Amino acid sequence: MDVGAFATDIGLVTVAGSALGLDRRAAFQVMVSQPIVVVPVLGLLLGNLQVAVWLGAVLQLLWMSSLLVGASVPPNETVASVAIGGMVLMFGRHVQPIDMPVLALAILIGAPLSHVGRWVDVSLDRANLHLADLADEAARAERPALLNRLPLIGLLRTFLATAMIVVPAVLAGLGLLAWLRPLLSGALLRSFEVIAVYFIPALGMAVSLSTVRRRRALLLAAVAFATVWFATWQMEMR
Amino acid sequence: MDAGTPPMRRTVGQLTLVRMLWRSFFFLAATNYERMQNVGFAYCMQPALTRLYEGEALKQAMQRHLQFFNTHPYMANALLGATARLEEQVAEGRLQPEQVQSFKTCMMGPMAAIGDSFFFASLKPFAAALAIAGVLSGEAWAPLVFLLLYNLFHLSLRMYGLWAGYRMGERVFEKLYRIDLVQFSDRSHYLAGLCLGVGAGLLGREAMRSKATLGQGLEPLLFTALVLIFFQCIKRRMSLLGLLYGSCALCVVVILILNAAYPLL
């Protein structure tokens, strides 16, 4: 294994993932932190856009209901997506070609990181209490310059917190993938293909459909599904 | 007007509004548990406050914007613009400072409700579902459609909200309410449903073309059955991780048993 290339890749995943992760709550909120964007960006950087785009779409389906509404702190889909995307893409570059069982394994390994991310978000909100106190001090001392620095401190904290999850998660996940993938063979390999092709996308689709709030919209979804299925079936029969 | 409040020096001005717009992108950077977005609000208001006040009046103005504040980050811009207008009136001595705080307190809830339901619960799922359908039909650039569609609404409303808020002051909520974002969100649920249906069909097609094929075109049937089972489980508030690991473990066990019974599988 080329250690230099490996270190460069983990650096790229960490810096790009953590920088895009700022978009989720700390800055901009232009949605570049969503799985369907962040994973393809990692794919562009690591030279495998095709797999990254598919993976990003499936992860987006899985975490479609993760909404930052009101004061709630939902699971952090960005951290999990960066880790899953990073481990899959690095596996493809440094271990062996990516196949469907690898994608299923990576999602199963990385999914709980969304809850680690949520815990970190809650901790950051607690740590930021100190920033509110500093803001009071800035107002009392008529020091607007101090107030101007506080969001920067918040951004830096968020960036570092994301990076501190991503680096160990990608390294450990990659190690697990490299260990587990060769163990899959025969029926076990087949079952992970089924998980990747049916179970995970179907779960993602169900999660996404649960965000649709109108009953007639679900009916529309059923009609669209039946139409595509019929058209596909016609084409396959030819 | 309080005896200690100095006379107005100048109005907020367009350049200050531009600075407030830029700062509004970091509105949530210092969100905290106790007073939520208070630091973000004060940070965004600071260019306006330093233009309008100095000395003790600036100190008081900064302090009143460090009170509890929590709303939707995009809709906050309308409140920032309106608050800047109200602060001008306070600086002129035409309004009591307490009225600025009560305006913010009254408006943050309704603004949050509109923003959450339109942007996060409606537009985001629709734009994402459209991009997913695009990706599954082989368009690698589909994520860009998601970003363009979402941010067309997002950035427009941020800019419009700030300037409309500044122009209209307290009446900005009526103006935003008249845009009828609620109706837009209603329609976007139908569009999201349509795109998700197409996406589900394309995933069924992928299953037909994969190595894990069942033959006789039955793959979409299995896929549909799984979606329906998972959908019912989610409606019963089962956790995502529980469903993910539970169903995958079940799949492995079933395939191993089937393989033992019918080794040809």
C-alpha cells in the first residue's frame, strides 16, 4: 500500500468532509452537507464519482427524515455519510474493487455514527454556553470586536469535532471492511448482495415516503412506481 | 425616549444590510442550549447597531439582542431586517427599546413554523427526491439539481426577507404570510411523492439487473413488499438503526437456511 497516497486520501476526506459538515448547522445551510452532495464530492476527490453518486442517493433516502426542526437535535447524517463514503472510496482505492456487499457492510458499520454525531452536536451546544457568556461580556465592555470572533470559534469547534469523528471512524471502518469482506463467500456473500440491492434501498425508500405528509401524494408515488415498473418490464421482455 | 439615548446619527443603509446578509450565513455558528441563537442574532445586528449607536446606547442595544432567540435560520433574515428598521426608530426616539424585544419574541415562533414546514419538511424532501430519481436514472449531475432547486428558494427568501423586513418593519410577517409558503409546501409533498415513486421503480429495475436477481421479473415485487413492511414499522415509530440491523440479520439468517435446504440458491 502506498502510505503517502493513503495519508493524502484520509486528509482529503477529513478536510472536505469536515468543511462541508459546517454547512449542516454552523454556516450557510446551502445543503452541501446532505449525503447526496457530500458523498459525490468525496467521490470526485477520490476518483470514483459513479459509486459515490449511488451511495449518496441511498444514504439520502435513509436519512431523509433527519430534520433540524425547532430545538430538536436529530441524528447527524453528514458525519455518518462522510465516514461511510470515505471508507468505501478508500477501500476501492487501497484494498480491492468496490462491490455491492462492500457497500452494505460500510453502511452497517457507519450508520451508528449518526448518533455519535448527534451526541457531539448536543455537546457543542453545551460548550457554546461559554460563547453566550463571552457575548454578554463583549456587550458590557462595549467590545464589538470580541462579539465578531464568537461565531468563528463556533465554526472552528464544529470543524474539529467533525474531523475528530471522521478520522478514527474511517480508519477503523476501513480496517473492518478489509477484514470482513474476504470472509464473505457463498450464501453469506449472496445475502449481503441482497441486503445492498433490496433491504437498504427499501428501508431508505420507506423512510423517505414517511416524510410525505399527504395521503394522495403516497397514491401518486404508487402510480409512478407502477408506471416505471411496467415500462421496465416491457423493455426487459423485449 | 430615555434621557440617556443619544440622537440618531444615521440610517442603517444598503451596505450595512449587505454586511448583515453575509453575517446571517453564520447565524447558527454559536447556537447554545440556554439562549439558542442569541449570539448569532447579536452578531448579525452588530453592523446596524454600530451605525446607529455609540457609547452606553450601543452597550444597551447589544445587550437587548443577546436575549433568548430561536427561529428558522432562513426566516431570521426577515426579522433581522425588521429589527434594524425598529432600531432606527429607537435611535430616533420614536420607539421604546422594549418594543423591539417584544416584536422579536412575538415573531420568532410563527416565522420558525413557516420556515420549518416549507424548507425542511417540504422543499428539502422534494428537491432530494428529484435528485435521487435523477441519480437512479443515470444522471451523475443530479445532485446539482438538488442544490440549484433548493437554493433558488433559500437564497431568494434570505435576501428578500432582509430587504423586505427593513423596508416594511413590523409588517413583514403579513407580507411573507401572503406569499403563501404553506400552499407551496402542500404541493411539494405531491411532487416529492411522484419523484419517490419514480425512484422506487428505478431501484426495482436495478434489482432486476443485479446479481441478486430472483428471475421472472419478481424483483420489484420483493422490493415493494419490503418498502411496505418498513413503512408500517416506521409508522409504528421503530428506530432506523433497529430496522436496519434487525432486517439485515433476518436476511442473512433466511438466506443461510434457504441455502442449507436448497444448495442451488
